[in-house]
Amino acid sequence: QVQLVESGGGLVQAGGSLRLSCAGSGRMFGNYAMGWFRQAPGKEREFAAGIRWAGGSTYYADSVKGRFTVSRDNAKNTVYLQMNSLKPEDTAVYFCAARLNTGLITTTPESYAYWGQGTQVTVSS
């Protein structure tokens, strides 16, 4: 019922910027939260940033705080992840995810029921 379509990944040099997009479709009931997760080779999926849709409040992992910004476009039902000052350590597959019927931002992957396909972000040194 809910589909998330990501775009915007690519290859960028250290210090550069990328903007990821995640467009949602289907019915999304009540308050919900969107999260961005990333998974590097050989590592567990980890939370990067999230946004509470109703009020737009955000939360960031310490590793990206001050460099990444998550935002939303209500008309397009789309969330964005603006990534600035990228580091090689940011290289990962980035996923967007949705928690429906809640306004809470959580950091555990298992609490998100819907996921995008992932988009590769590679930061070269």
C-alpha cells in the first residue's frame, strides 16, 4: 500500500554535497515519521536522520549532525536529505523508511515498516 521511491545518490568528492529524495505514495494514515538509514559494506544498518511529519521536528545521529539536513515537501509527500561536507565515512547505501500511525522518530530499523529500495552514495577522498 505504501511505496517509497528514492533518488539522488551518486559519486561525490569529499567535502561535496548531495541531496537525496524519497517520494511516498499510497495511503499513509495519521501521524507518521520518516527516517533515513544507511548501511556501509560489512556493517549494520544505522539511523542517520529522521523527521516527524506533523510538526517537522527532526533528529540526527551524532555522526551526521551539523552536516545533514532532513526536510519535507508536504505537497509532494517527499522527504529530502541534504548532505553537505561529505566524508568518505559517509559512503553507504542510503534508505528511506516510514513509520505509519505514529509521529515518533525512532532510530531502530525494525520500527519502520516501509522502506525504499536504497540509493548508493559514494564519497571519494
